[in-house]
Amino acid sequence: MDAIQLAALLSGLILVASIASVELGVTVALIELTLGVATGNLFDLHSQEWLDFLATFASIVLTFLAGMEVDHAYLRRRARASFGIGISSFIGPFIVAACVAYFALDWSGRASLIAGTALSTTSLAVVYAVLIERGLTDTRIGKLLMSATFVTDVCTALALSAIFIKPNVWFPVFLIVSVGLILLLPRIAPWFFARYGDRVIEPEIKLVFACLLILIVLANLAHGHAVLPAFVLGLAMSRHFAEHREEQKRLRVVAFAFLTPFFFLKGGLNVSLGAVAANLGVLGALLAAKMLPKIAFVFPLARRAAPREATFATLLMSTGLTFGTISALYGLTAGIIDRTQFSLLVTVVVLSAVVPTAIAERWFLPDTSDECVEHQPHLPAEEYV
């Protein structure tokens, strides 16, 4: 199938997923993932270079948007809960998954560490998509989830970098440019947006996209990844976008209408059901190694921080996608894991994105009717009872 045919097919799937999401009341990301798995295996579809680029860019844009939703004041105010849940969400699955892979599945030491890293993640993309679609981003539980997810993925990114990635001469350049953008863009944005914003050609969105693409280019040269600096850049820009909600809304429209569907569909295309069917026992062991520690470590802390929404928070903290896929793909390209191990890890990651989210939305969606969900970043905190 050539590029145009694949694009047309995926565009049709994106439309079907959107209609199904509205009719079924299920987050569109889950339907896109499921359609990607089904279509990829039914028609033996594989990703192409243009889709790899769009999916990579979409993951960075999603991460930037997620960073914009983190409330600085809330993160400082609830630092104990956010860091406690976030760090526990990383440590439990990392240790358990690595031990299961090494001792029970007889994987090599480095392959086991890849498994631990890939299965320790919480998906910013999935959590953010659910919170946006359910109107929970400005609620207390939404802010807690975004803050805790940020902490988990920082831990995962640091683990992947510390254990596997060997910096080259481009790494200092990547680091300096990342820090420079994080410090300068919030200062430049007010002038730039005032001078060039509110136009149909959307220069402010192009400025954000240009910065993110620069991070992607330098990250590739440095053998790193742009997810973490993109999130921190979004965090640095959150105050600006909180004061310019229309600009934020337009950026969301571009991302969710065009970019993110390709990211979720491509995630589904990575799953080989044939490899999975031949290793169902291994799949079950890896899935349990991710889900059980997540629940065991996160739920007690979530129950203390958000008693009414503890199950919802625990299920969403159990999701994985972006960093899990990135970690598994790094292991495959570096020759640390083979294709079967990669398919199993990615399948677990995709299942962890679909199953906990579907359960959380179906049976444990928070009732925020007694809470003002309008964005009010400077108001005093409302603590949980």
C-alpha cells in the first residue's frame, strides 16, 4: 500500500473513530488504538516514514499541551501527593517488571531493564486525552493526575537516559537549547502573540510548532528524546495560555483534529497479534507485572490524596503508551530486545492504555458537579475532605 492509500485509509478510520466515540461515549484515543490494532493485523499494514514523523510530532505536541495543563500553584501546594503517587507509580512496576522478565522469563539483564522501563510509564497522552474529553483538566482530580503523571514520566525518562542512552557531542547542544527555549519562550510569547496573534494564519501556533520541531531534531542528533523538554516547555508556557484561553483552544483543535489520531493509530499498528498469540503466557506475566504493582503502590496514596476518585486516579495512572513505546523501540533498535519481545512489550503498553481507561470511564468517572471546573489558577486551594 502506497503512502496516499495508507493516508486515505487511516483518515477514514479517524472519522469512524470520532463517530464511534460520540455514539459510545468512549474516549476517541481508545477507539483509534483498537482500530489500529485490528486494521494493522487484518490487512498486514505497517507504518511508513510519513506516519512515523506525524506520530512522533503528535506525541511531542500532546506532551507540550499536557504540560500547559499543570497548575504551578497546585503542584507546589500538593507536592507531597503528586510526587508520592508519581514516584510510586514508577518504582513499583519498574522493579517488578524487570525482575519478572529476568528471573521468570529468562530475558537478559539489559532486556529486563528495558521491560522495567517500558512498563513503568504512565501515559501523558492517554491521561490528557481523557481529562480533556471529560472536562476534568481544571478539576482537583485532573490537576492531581497531571502532576503525578508528570513525575512518573520524568522518572522514566531519567531511568532510560541513565541506564541506556550514551550522550554524544550533540547532547550539550540539545540540553542548552532546551533550557534556552524553556527560559526564553515565556518571555517572548507575550510580545509575539500580541504583535502577530489573532490572525487566520495562526503565527503563534507556528512558533510553538517550530520550537518543538527544533527539540525533536536536536534530540535525534543527541540520541535522546524531546518528550521531557517539551513537557517542561509546556509547563513554562502554562501561565501565558491560562491568560489566553482562545489561543490554547485553537492549538488543541489543530492537535486533536489532525495530529493525535495518527499517533494513536500508529500505536495500534505496532502490535503483532501473531507474536502475541504464540506467547500468551509471557504476555499475561508482563501485563500483571505492570498492572498489579501500579494498583498496589498507587491506590493507597491516591486514597489519601483523593478519596472519592482514588480508583479512577489509580486506573489512569496504570495506563501506558508514549514512553512505553519509546522505551521498547529504543531496545529494539539498539539490539537489546528482539522483535517478539518488542511486540509483547508494545502489546502490554497498548492494553494498559485501553483496558484501565475503559474501566475508569465506564464505572469510575468522577462526579465534579459540586466543584467549579473553570480555570482559576490564583484562587486558594480547595483540599479534599
